[in-house]
Amino acid sequence: MLKGMRRNTKQILWPLIIALVITMGGYGVWYLIRPKVAGSKAEVIWGEKITLEDFSQTYRAAHAFAAWRGRELSQEQLFKITWQRLILRIDAKKTGITTTRPELVRALAGFPIFQIDGRFNPDRYNRILNQFRMEAASFEKQVEYLLAIEKLQATIQSQALISQAEIDETYLRMNEKIKVEYIQVLQDTSDDPIEIPEAELNEYYEQNRSQFQIQTQVDIQYIVISREEFKDTVSIKPEEIETRYQEEIASFAEETDEPPSMGDLKEEIRTALVEQKCSAEATALAEEINQALAEDTIKEVAEKFSLPVISSGYFSLEEAIPELGEVPEINRLAFAMKIDEIVSYPIPVEEGFIFFVVTGKKDAAHLPFEDAREKIMTILNEELTDQETLKV
């Protein structure tokens, strides 16, 4: 009987585990898939229709999550993440895994980017979603999907019924033909670049001048007030932990008949209180610096409060800021400000707060031919390589 149960469980888990291996990028090439332009359907995955709206919402959420973590992902990486989530979302649905409303609420409240003073702030939540052109209902649906996917992954990865060797062997057997066909069309980039005649380079430059348009750019210097800087200085008293536990125990009781003891939650509560106090300290320092900047320069204030001044380097309106990532509020303000103008309030970011001054601006212009020459050479060489590849 036990052997039968084991065999049946394997039959249920096989398609899910294979899907998990594919979407985790072990061997698959799902990121090469692109949505079809015609109609409203992007793709069909195991009988489930994925609409362009599904794809678009999932793509936007992936882009937002990456930006909030300060990561700049390529379109190929975002496509890969999007298809991973769509595939695993379908698996979660097929296995009956769902997300409850309390789970969603706790997850949203836990995003540092939506918090002020360590607590979820609805106004900030809506403002940030607007910046990323997402509606609250659509974003919350994406978070529900992610929570369900996490449950699915935890379920699969906790199973000891199927070994990793069995998974690898089966998947490799399934995917062998795809892998061979994929290898056949790999481009050969081992040869040295082909020297393109100067006249041909010039011709390409003149016919494609729009490719070499440099957008208006700005340069800023900034200081960061990080919540992490206060973690070694804040202290939490035992009575504070007790008070927070008593405040939260009612919500615990709503979710289970046997709420966890204070001992079980002590470290979790301590961590939350530390984060809250660090946020309060960072906010207080930001207010103090904001007042000081009414009279002093960024450099003078930075020296007074022992903070490093960081130069961003030039960036355009739509570009991520070097080292900072995507902070739309800074981009919007910096391009509206004058040189030497200091931002009039602290900008909330994931780490804490930022103050900046605009130190330079470059007007839009065309990249001169000599500066574009190497890029044109690369483009034309890639075109030649593509043509040779298609002959294989």
C-alpha cells in the first residue's frame, strides 16, 4: 500500500517538479518566447490561455519589484521572470493553492517601500503604484499569485519522494531534441571582427542618425540617510516587546484558535521594533538635515553630519540612476530643477531618505560619427554574423 501511495504521489508531483525545473532556468529556454502580436492571446500554456493583459500586468510587476530592490534587469531577464511566474501560477491553480486575504494584507504591509516610520502607509502605497502605472487591484492580484507560487515551491522542494537525479534524467530526456536544435543555430562569434569600409559606416550613420541621439541628461550629487546606520545604536526593552505582543495578540487570535506565545514571537517582534525605531531615527535626521539645507550646501551639511557625498554620473529622464537604480521621483524632480538647486524635501527610498543637488545638465544632441563609429562597426558585424547563421 505504501508503495502504491508513493507511486501515486510521484505521478501527481512529476509535472509540477518538471515545470519548476524549467521555469527556474536549469535547462529551459522559456525566456526566448515572445508574445504574439496578433489578437489578445499571448500564449497557451498547458491548455490555459494567457492574454496580453495577463502578460503585461505580470511584466510590470516584475519590473517594479526589480526596481524597488535597486536591480536593473534587461528585457530578456524580465521576459524570463514573467513567463516563469505565469507558468508557476497555473501550476499553483491546478493544485488548488490559493492566497487568503489576511496573507495578502500581511505581505503588502511588509514591503519596506510602502512604509513610513516602519508602518504601511496607504497614500505612499498608491503614489508608488501610480509611478509604475499599476492599479492597486491588479498589483494585489500579482502579489496573491506570488504568494501562491511561494507555497507551491515550498511544497515541491520539501518532498523527498523524487530525487534530483530522477528529475534531471527525465527532463533531459524530454528536452533532448529541443537542446540539439537550439545548439545548431548558435552564432559563431569566435572570429575577429570584419573590417567594414569607411563609406559603408558613414552610410549607416547617415541613414540611422536617430539611433545615435543622446537625450538630455543631468548629473546630481546626493547624500543617503540609511536606516541601517541606526541598528547598532537603538535598544529594545523587554517591556516594549511585551506591550507590542499584547497589542497584536487580538489579530493573532483571529487567524488561529491558539495564537503563538510571546516566546515564539519574541525575535520577530524585536526585529519589527528595531526597524520601527531605525525608521524614526532616520526620519528625525532627515528633518534636521532638511532644515540645515535651507542655509548650507549639500557638501557642508554632509561634512557636518559625517555623510559621504556621492556623484551619480549623467543619466537621462527614463534611465535608472547609477548605483541607485530606478527612483522615478528623483528623475522627475532633477529634470525640472536648475543647476545648483537642492531638492526641497527628503526623497523616500528603500534604504531610507535621499537629498540631492543638480550639478550639471547636457542638452540633447547627436553622437558625432567618430564617437559612434565603434558601435556601428559592432552592429554591422552582428548583421553579417546573423546572415551567416541563417545559412546553417
